[in-house]
Amino acid sequence: ALFLPLGTAFAATTYFRNEIRSYVADLALLRVNSYDTRELRFLILATLISGVTGLLAYKLLIEAVSALDGGILILLIGFLLVITGGFQYWSGGRATSRKPTRPILDATLVGIGQGISILPGISRSGATVGLLLLRGYEGETTFRLSFVLSIPAAVGASLLAVIESGGLPGISPLAAAGALIASGVVGLISVD
């Protein structure tokens, strides 16, 4: 589950390659403090907060898995799925048309939302999109930011899975390649 999002990260990187080139150019030229790079600063802060939150949530998940029996764990995952669905429904109905005015708070909330999505049953895109809509971001910007934020999250989660399992997580390299290609193709179609 943590390894397969690499295919989706590839799809998002392919689809948003022009935006990513622009972000990289801004970073390379150290233009992070200009007004035009506020989105880049947002992405950097949200990614950092997401990484810290994700590692803490992962540690909590590992402890919960070892402490809970299978039935309780399945019940917890089901509960988190219901919470995710409820949040997506609620945030879609409460999306505002106001302009976002607190980018540091927005990045913090989105980073936390993306970080806790390492827990099974919490949708990463559902959390980020819902939070961005609630904070006043328009639909197209919301989806773009969510997909671009998914790239470092997917790479980080995949690295964590490889490090934790000491290699590809229990599957053959051929199966891993097939799964990554399938998730990449489906991801590219979904982004478009």
C-alpha cells in the first residue's frame, strides 16, 4: 500500500511537468521569497509538515497493529473510511469562494492532513482536497496542489516501505513493475 503510489507519483510528475520545472527553476535560482513563489513556499512547508506527521502516524500505526487484534483493526479502518467519506462530503458542501489569506496555516493544515493519510482508511487526496476547499482554494488549484503534493509523499512512503521491509515489500520485481505501471497508467488517466 505504501509502495504502489510511486506509479501515481510518476503520473502526477508527467502531467504537471511544466509546473514542476518552474518550481525547480525557482528553487535553483533561490527565488523562494518573491511574491510569485508563494505556491512553492506553500508546497515546501506542507511537504515538510506532512513528512513529520506521516512518520509519527506511521509509528502510531505500527504500535496499533501490534497491540490490536485483527477484528478491532478492521473495525478501526472501517471507521476511518467512514470519517474520510463524511469529511469529503462535508467539505464539498462547505467550500467557500473567499480568497485564501493565511498560506502558512493552510500549508500546516494540508500537511497534517496528508501526513495522517498514511493511516489505512484515510484518503490522502480526500484530506488535501477537502482541506484546500475549506480554506478557500478554487477547484482547479485545489486538485493541482493536491496532486503535486502527492509526489514527495508517495516517494517518501515508498522509501519508508522499502527501508522497513529491507527491499521490495514481499513481491517479485516483475509483479512490482507491473503494479507500478498499472497504477501509473490509471493515475495518469485519473489526473487528466
